[in-house]
Amino acid sequence: MEKTKSRFKRICVFCGSSSGKKATYQEAAVELGRELVERRIDLVYGGGSVGLMGLVSQAVHDGGRHVLGVIPTSLMPREITGDPIGEVRAVSNMHQRKAEMARQADAFIALPGGYGTLEELLEVITWAQLGIHSKPVGLLNVDGFYNSLLSFIDKAVDEGFISPTARRIIEHVPEQDEFASKLVWEERLKYVTESEVAM
């Protein structure tokens, strides 16, 4: 099978250190990992070997692509069980983790997750709005997991707290099948220039 070349070299994936209750979340993580391999994209992620983090990183690693996990030393006992997956870069704290993941990646994709995933996602969106980076930010809305977040963002636009232009920083794909089989995600992930985003 011929692999598809991507314009991205490394994508940072934000996702849960838990697997979630639905099998579709786990399937989406594995499918995303396989899709990265198919497109010859390396993975940057939070460094854990558990939950969705473990699934996506193992799929990328098994496919022969480079995996870079960035993890604070304080989280290593909790989020790494057994052998680490790929290269693990230990950092001092969560701030360094996010900065290093952002520095290493060409784009960002969020799978389902909890507070940490949400915080990482919103920070890179904010950085794009402020012109700190112009890297694409995508959201894989597996089984409508992020519907409430997207509704909140739309409400903030309606109420004048987020500009319509800044709303377009984040691209979302409703379902995993569309994400993978139609390969729409790469075409939808567009770089945002500072002049495009109203502060």
C-alpha cells in the first residue's frame, strides 16, 4: 500500500489518559494513529502509555513513525505503565510540557479527554488568536463528544466574546468515518495568519 505524503511532519494530539466509556473513543484513537502513519506524520503527545494517549501512540509507533512523548516528571509514575512508547522527553512542569509539544508540532488535533485535554486545546487556540503561532487546530468530535464545547464557543461568538474570525481557528470533524475515510481533516486544517484573527 502506497503511503500518502502530508504537508505536516509532526502533529500534536491532545487526548485523555483515560480510555473513556465508549469503545468509539478508543477506536478513534487507534484509527487516528493509523491515519498519521498512512500520511507519514510523526506524533507529538503527552507521553502517557495509558488511556487514549497510549492507544494513539502505540498505533503510530507500531506503524514505524517517530513518537515523541512530553511529560512532566511528576506524572511519569501515573501515566507511564510498563515500557514507555517511543521517545520520552521529561520536563519540569505542565507549562514546559505544553510549550515543548507546541514547539515540536506543525498542527494540533484533539480527541476526547478531560480537563487536561480541554486546557491544552484552549491554550493553543488562544495562542493562535494572539498570534503566538499560526498552526492549524483540529477537533475530532467523536460521537458528538465536543458538541457542548462547540455550542459554548458559538454562544461566545453570538454574545460578542469571540470574533467570528477567531471562531474559525478551530476546525472540527463530526465523525471518525469522515475524518479517516474521506481524509477531510488535512484539507480542513488551515494555517491561520495573525491578520486573519481579530483580537
